[in-house]
Amino acid sequence: MFKKILVSEDIDSISFGLVSILQKNYPSEIRTTKYCDDALLKIKAALHEGKPYDLLITDLSFKDDYRDVKLSSGEELVEAARSEQPDLKIIVYSIDDKPYRIKNLFDKYKINAFVAKGRDSSTEIIEAMDIVHDTDTIYTSPQLSHIARDMAILEIDEDDITLLKYLSDGLTQPEISELLKNAGKTSSSTSSIEKRINKLKIYFKANNAIHLISTVKDMGII
Amino acid sequence: MKVKITIVTLLILLIAAGCTYSLSSAANDNTIKDITAQAKELDLVAKKWEQKKLPDSAFYYYNASQIKYLDAKDYLKAANTLLKMAQIQYAAGDYPGSEISAMKSLYISKNFKDLNYLLNIYKHLGATHRELSNNDKAIFYYEKAYQIEKDTFEILKLQSTIARVYIAKSEYTTALQLLNKAKKSGAIDSDPIEKAAIIDRIGYSYFKQGNNSALKAMNEAMEIRQHVNDINGLVLSYLHLSEFYNSSDPDNAKLYALKAYAITWQSSNYKRKLRSLLRLIAVSDGKDADMYSHHYAILKNDADHNTQTAENKFKKMLDNAARNADNPEDIAKLEVSKDNNKILTLALMASVFSSVLLFYQLTQRHKKERLLDAYAAETRLSKKIHDEIANELYGTLHYIEHEDIVSGSKKEKLIEQLDNIYLMTRNISRENNDIDTGLRFPVQLKLMLATYSNNGVNVIVKGISKINWEKIESIKKIATYRVLQELMVNMDKHSKATVVLIDFSSEKNKVKIIYSDNGIGTDCPKINLKNGLQNVENRMVSIGGSISFDTKSEKGFHLTLTYPLPILYV
């Protein structure tokens, strides 16, 4: 289990709460800090002493106060800590739930877990620690799990619109295939047209081709 | 700032150049000798301007010089100077003005006898009247010139020109008599352009008379003109041939009309262009005819405007000069200052233009700053809500959950309520958080839209990556993000939609975003505007954009957002 944990969190009540949960569950050495700069110093010092931290739990947002800081956000701390100690496990613990920011944390800063602050965060943080410690898989709070999976972005293009227009004009799939071939489209075979129609049916929640056309007509797409 | 400096330097240079061009002091002695000297000086200045291809300025000085010559009773010089003025007016398309100047000149010429002068003035008056379609008067003056002319080639040219006027009068027999005489002249082979003109006129007259040799002559003329690349002549050849084929071979007629019109673009002659268009309209039908009629109307308007401007310009100059005639010594000064005035006007225009540009840039910058301020305030507040209120609330929630301050069902209720407040503050901060306006903007926008996709709703995106986001200002990106977020929140709360499409596209200078869903829609978009959509409109207006509702379709909710792409300063 984690032997040495660093908590970087500027709100005292949260910090205390978190530490009490951690202490209840693990017999670890736990240090807290309110500033990202201090957190990085602690990580560096521990490395120097040969007793490095093996887990960092950090918030993303820190209040500005009288102190001039070099690292002003959780992202910056994560980035600096990663380059200082690549094998450090990092859990971000934040109320931020913007998908873009979270995705970026996983993709760019290679954090190990993201736990959203909320009613269930006490149990979630324990879960996260267990998973992160035992495996290399990442953890995300269940309410945000759709972000960690590759978020399904439903995108269509001009060719889809052309296809829908042809369909609404009453053209058959072989006829459409012929037209697309003449227009120099690469995906003009009847099977790729079929695939496209199926994709569009799913996107537009249509049960069949007729339903699809009536939906897109109602939406003014064609 | 660099631009501003160059403009200022330019102004100084312009003014300096204007000042150096002033005349040496005008003498006050009224002796004839001095006046003649002044007249000559003015004449020289006029010629200088003419060499510099500034006919307007030359016209000023010729007029001043002409008055001095008259004072000095040098009638020949005065008449010749007036003729020069008439020629300048003719070249600018001011035919009525040119006629008046020429007639003044002719009136003065009663005082002397100079055949060379008479030849020139008659030819000029002939040409002016031809342009004014006074065919009889044109013939009258050309005949007079014809009687004096001694040069064989010039005689041939006059015959051809007179024939041209007879053709315009539809008197083909007389025209042919003259043309055949000209064709027999030995001088004809010295100038292929003139030769082609004569043969073409013969061919055209034959055609009008129903003579079989018409086509042969017209083709011969066309070949000569093609050979020497005589653009002006070729236009006429093509027009005549188009007319020739008009009823017998409409396709050929149209082909020649098109050829004529195409070739007119190689010269700046409005008249030929208009004539070719008239021919094209005559041989076209349907959409083509409409299009050419449209071209004709535009061109005719331009041509009329140009002529009118030329007429007004010269008339004004003459009027001003006449007003100052009581004070002849001042004329020279006046004219000089006039040219200085011109330069000053130019300078003034340049400075006005540059200050307008500067003002525009400043207001744009100010607007930008205001918008960025608003955005900064928003972000700051949301960070405060996030950092302070939400976190404190969460801390309290945490504390109550783990300490035994309250107990039982009351504790559960309190925690639930606190949790609700916590979620609310979190939503506020989420909706107003900072936006990455850099390279990852489109990805971020896509992800934001995708978060509203769930089991109930499919949010479909089209064309986000087709937009050149790098070129678009941060303010506009922020507004785009916020507006779409607002629309998604609205959709989530009210629309009951199951499918939403956001279609991004960019037209010439605009970004266009179409939102459409299949929800319950709204009967009256105005009511809707009062609520959440007012924000959307405000944001669009603040970046110079607009919002429009599609009320045509009965189902769902559709609206279009547009805003301009950045203007590039060159």
C-alpha cells in the first residue's frame, strides 16, 4: 500500500476531511500542503532524501493570496511533478467536471485517476487509490466515466447530407452508388452506402430509412 | 504607427511638390510685349502638363494663355490655343464643350488667314459633329477641309471619313462613290489600317445595298485587320459581319457579336463596348439577353457619368476663369493656386482617410478591450464561486457527514440540501469557466457539445473542423462557445428534443452556425428571446454577429447564428 502520500489542497476543511479518511484506511505517512510550489519542493526534497512520495493527491484550482506563486494551478503542479518523478502516481481531486479539462489531464499530463468532489467522493477516493496502486488502469468517478471512455462525438459531413438528399429524392441504393461513382467519391459501393445509412439511422434515432428522412426533413437539414 | 508616418511623409512631399511648381512672378506691366511673354509662359506650362498626361491642368493654362494672347491681339496663337482646348475636351468625351471652344476659335480666325489652321479646325469640327450625330454639319466641315487638303493620303482619309458619315445617314451610293475613289488612290497601300477601313466600309455598303460582293470585301478587311492586329478596326469588322449573318445564320451572327464584345475589353473605348453589347442583345434570347442587357445598363450608366463629369469639369474651369477676367493679372496666380489646391485637396483627403482608419482601429480595439474585460470579469467571478463558495460548501458537507452534529433523518435531509446547493454553485462555475482559445479550441467545443449527448439526446456535429479557427479572434471563439453552451442548456431544459444538429460552415466573410433540433419548438421566438435566448442575442451582437429564427418549419427549433470573419488590414 502507499507508504508516503502528499495532499495538495488549499481549503482546510477539505484537507482535514481527506486526511482523516486516508488515515482511517491506510497506515501511511501523510503530508499536506496548501501551495503547489510547496508541494513540488516537498516532492524534490523527498527524492533527495531517498524517501520519495508514492502518491500525490491534488486539487486543480487554488485561491490567489498574498504569496507570489510559480505554479498556480493543479495542472502545472502535475506537469512539474511528473517530470521530477515519472513513476509518481497522481490522483486529481476536484469539483471541476469540464470534460475537456479532464480529458486533457489524462491525455497530456498522464494522471492516474480523477475523482470528482461530491457526496460520494470519500468512497471514490479509496476506490481510486486501490485501483491506481494495484494496476496501471486509470480511474474516473462513475459520474464522469463517459469522459474517460472515448467520448462518442457524433459527427457527420457533406457526403452524408448528399446521401440524405438522394434518399429523399427517391433514389435507390444502386442509383446513388452510380451517382457517387461519377462524382469521383471513393466510398461509392452499395455496401458503404448501406453502412452510412445505418450510421445516420443511429445518429438521428430513426427506426428505418423513411423515419430517417422524415426526421431530417423536420429538422430542416434537407 | 508605421503606416501613419508614411502617410504624413507623403503629405509633406505632396505639398512641397505643389509649391515648387509655381510660376515666376507675373509682371504687372501692361505692355503688349509683356502680355505676349506671359501668354507664352502660360502656354509652356500648359504644354508641360499635357506632356505629363494631365489634360485638366493643361486645359487651365491653355485657357489663361488664350486670354492673354487675345489681349496681345495675337489672334493666330489665340485660335490655335482654343483649338487645343477643344481637342482636350474632345478626348475627354465632352463633345458639346469641344464644339463651343472650337467655334470660339473659328470666330477669332476671321482676323487672319492660315490654311493649316483652317484645315485642323474643320477636321476637328467635323469629328465633333460626327460624335454628336449631327451628320449634315459633320459633312459640311469635312467637305471644307477636303477642299483645302493637299496631302494625298490625308485626302484619302477624308474621303473615307466622309463616306462613314454618309453610311451613318444610310446614303450608301454616295458613300460608295467616295470609297471607290479612295480605293483607287495610290496612297492606299501605305497604311493597311486605313485600307482595311475603306474596304470594310465598301463591304458594309454593298451588304446594305444587297450587292453579292459584300461578304468578300468584309472578309478581306477583317483579314487585313487581324494581320496588323488593329483592335478598334476588328471590333467594327466583327460587328458588321454579325449584322451580315443576322437573319441567314444566327449562330454565326452571335459568334461574331461575342468576338466583337470580347475584343472591346482590350481597349477603354466605351462606345465600341456599348455597340457590341447592343449587337449581342439583338442576337441573344432568354437569360443571355437579360444578362447582356444588364451589362449594357451598367456600362451605359458609367459612360454617361464619365461624359457628364468631363463636361462639368471643363465648364466649371471656364466659369471660374471668366469670373476672374476683370482681374486678369490674378489669373496666372489663381491657376497656380488652383493646382496647389488640387494637391492640398489630395493631401486633405489622404489625411481624412488615414484618420478615419485610425479612428476605426481605435474603436475596434476599444470594443475588443471592453469585451475582454467582460470576459475577464466573468471568469474571475466564476473562479471565486468555484474556489470559495463551492469548496467551502463541499467542506461543510464533508464535515457534517462525518461528525455527529445532527443525527438521524435530519442529518440526511441537511446533507441532501447542502449537496443541492453545492451542485448549483458547481454548475455556475462550470458554465462560466475559462475557455482555451488556442489550437485545441475545436476539440474543446466538440467535447462540450458531446457532453449533452446522452441516452435521451443525440447531439450531432457537422463541419467544426472545416472552419479556420486559428484565423478567428479569441472574443469570437469565446462567444461561439458560450452561445452554443447556452443553446444546449436551453435544449436540455425545455426542448424535449431527441436529436440536435449543429452545422458549422464559413461563407465568404462569415461564420455560419445552424442549430436545429426535433423538439417541441416554439410558437413565438420572441417570448423565448425574453428568457435564455436574450443572452445568446447579446453575445452575438457584441461580436458584430446576428441571430435569426427559422419559423418556416413547424417542427423543432431552428436558428442560425452568423458573425463576420476578421477584416484583414492590408
